[in-house]
Amino acid sequence: YRKQVVWADEALKLKLLKKGILTRIDAPS
């Protein structure tokens, strides 16, 4: 069960990371 939670946390981090990268690319800075 704990492994599943850790895996879900990692997946969430990856998703947020991808979202952040995409946002950074889209946003003109």
C-alpha cells in the first residue's frame, strides 16, 4: 500500500513538473 502511495506521489510530481515546464514554455518571460 505504501509503495502505491509513493508511486502516486511520484506520478503527481511528474505531472506537475510537466505542467510547469509547459506553462513556462507557453508564458512569454
